[in-house]
Amino acid sequence: MAEVRLPGWFKEARGWTCPAGGKGASRGFAEKNLEGIASFLSGMFAAGGYCAGPGLMRSIEPRARMAGVVALVIACALTSRVAFLAIEFFVIAVIAALSSLGLFAVARRVLPTMVFTSVLIIPALFDFVTPGTDLFGVTLGGARVSITREGGATAVFFLARATAMVSLVSILALTTRQADLFRGLGGLKVPAIFVTALFMAFRYLLMLLKTAQDMSMARRSRMIGADSLSESQGWFSSRAALVLKKSMGLSGEVDMAMVSRGFTGKVKTFKGGSLSGRDYAWVGFTVFMLFLSFGL
């Protein structure tokens, strides 16, 4: 069969031009926000090809995998020592390397949390929240406002702890399929109502976001010129309310459809096999790290 070659002009990416002479509307406030939200949620919930293939975390049974990560997260939350957090970061790096996870794949999921946490801990830097030794200060209206050494140490420790906890959860999300996640939660005796709610959230969140993107595309297809920022913000707010209303109606319809088909409130998954020696070793190591957090 002869190879089909496309002409050069077909491969060029050009902006759409209206036959009447106007130019197609460029991405505005609504489009940029929807694309950003969609990209973030897709990156968080869709692990892609990371769940397949060899690796340390993928070889551990989902129940043991989740129990170990929960133990490490609790250890991070309970510790008050920088030395233990340094050990945790080393463990995280080793786990990521042995699980064949790239640094970028983990960092892109941790970075939003780091930025958000950094904003929250800014007040802790100043002496009116954390008194101590002055590092830098300015006088405003006769009052001196300064950054303290103790405030900086507190902020850095809080940021490091949040980063370690999110990194562990990100590694779990990247190496665990959704079916294994729900099976692991069921194996850990998590209440069925919680598992069901989480399952439905995973199932329909991206679908509702796709509906919002379709609304944005329909709006752009009926526009010739660009609208103002206030108009885009008003449309974005109204669509958000519409999607919320639609999600509430959809949840009721889905619930009635599931109940009519015999759904009793519990998500049924395949039962996992017995735990292996590797699973027990992983759980034992994470429990050891949990007890170590009390000593360091």
C-alpha cells in the first residue's frame, strides 16, 4: 500500500480566521482556567503508564502498600525532628528510584502543594507570630516588623513535612491503579460508604469537567471577537453554578439507576491473595519508621 503523505500546509498550526475577515477569539479567562484545572486533575488522577511495569511499590500487594504509606505519612505528621524528616526524604528518594518513577512525575504533583503551603506559612516568619532572634526587619509606622530565626526554622520544617507527606501520597497514586486503590481500602476495613463516595468522585469529577470544557468550546464556536475580562468571569461563574446543579441532578439519577440494578452501597472488587514475605517486610519497615519518629 502506498504511503500517504500530507502536504506541508496541512501540518502547519495556524489560527482560525473568520471568512468575514475577523479573527477567531483567542483563549480567554474561562478557557485558561478550565484548561488549567483539567490538566491538574488529569495529572493527579490519571497515572498513565506509571501503574504498569516492574518496580518496588508495584510488586507489593495493594493492602500492604497502602498500609505502609499511611504509616509513613503518620510518622511525618507526628515527628518534631528535622533529622527524621531528612531520613524520610532519603527513604522517599530510594522508593521512587526502585519504583522506576521519574523526578518530574513526582515533582509536578508536589509543587502545587509546596506553593500553597509556602503562602500559608508566611505569617510564621514574623516576630508577632514567632518571637525570637531577629534576622531581618523594617520599621513601618513607628513599629518594627522583623523576620526571626525561629520563625524561619518553623516555616522550613512545616514546608518540609508537608512536602514529604504529599510525596508519599503521590508515589502511592502513581503506582496504584484505581481498582487496586479501592480494593486496598476495602481490605483495610475502610467503611463501605467512604469507599463508595471516593469511587463516585473519581468516576464523575473528570466527566463533569469535560462537560464544562464542551460548554467553553460551544461558546467559542459562536464568537467572532474576543470578549472582555468581566464578561469571561461572569460566564465562568455561571457555568460553574450550572455544572454544580447538573452534578447534583446527575448524582440522583445515577443513584436511582444503581439501586434499580441491585446496588447495596458497597463497591465490589476482586479479592486479593495472601500477603507475601515482601509485603510483610514492607509493612514491618514502615512500622519501624513510625516508632522511630517518636525517638528522633
